[in-house]
Amino acid sequence: MATTQGMPAAEFLLVIRDHFVETLKQEHGTTKKVLQQIRPGDWRPDPKSRTAAELSWHLVHSEIWFLESVANGKFVGGEESARPSHAEIIAYYEQNFPKHVNRISQLSAAQLGAVVNFYGMKLPLYAYLDLCLRHSIHHRGQLTAYLRALGGKVPDIYGGSADEPWQGAASN
């Protein structure tokens, strides 16, 4: 059996899976904090940009679609439906994220290592978890740049912000 730095390949894939599951959960909490700061309205910084509402829906919809696709082992569909209200976007995110991440946490090494087609890219299934994260973080960053203009506060994301200063690690 092939090994990765002394670890059997199957075991390595499960370590990778668990790493992505934990990272996805952490980023989910951060994304929810950003989404909760969005204020009503269809503001956009430039005519070529998406509105905050459109960007919120794209971020949430595509992340859930990616996770569901990875859990299913194939990519089908992905077209965005009509944009729901802001409250419905958050509810959709909170309802669908845990079930798909839980399904991903149960994938076997064989499933994770299977090569899957994604619009012509052919990569092992686990690689799409990284793509999902990067895509979501990219759009969350765009959305975060909208917050102050919309009257919201920028939350602590990877460290403090002017609105939510970093408090440091909790002391024991």
C-alpha cells in the first residue's frame, strides 16, 4: 500500500478529511458572523459588483452545493435559485451546513481518493473541499468589505478588527 510520509495513504486521506471538516466548521461560524452584520438593501460598491444580498446568497448557496456534491461524490447542477430573503439565507445555511459536513465526515478513504469531474477538472474528491473553502473565503472577504458601507460592524475573522478587537487566547 502507498504511504504518505510513513502513514498509509488511506489513513492519510482520513486525516485530511478530518482536517477539512474541522476547518469548515470553524469557517462556518466566521461566515455566520459576517452574514449577521449584513443590513437590508441592495448596495453594491460598483455597478459591476454583486449587491450584498446577491453576494450573500452566492456565498451560502455555492458552499452548500459544494458540500452536498462532495458528500454525494459527484457534481450536478449548481444553478442558483431565486434569491431568498436575508433571514432565509441564514436559515438555509444553518440548516444545511451541518448535515452535509456530517455526511462528509463519514466518507471513506476510497471515496475521498476517487477522481471526480468538476467542469473538466479531474481531481480526487478531497481536493474539492479545499476548493470549497477557498471559494467561500474569497466571497466572504468581498462581503466583509461591504459591511461598514452598509452600517454593519466587521467581526473578528482571523484576528481583531476595529469593531471587534482581538481578545487573545482564553487563559486557563
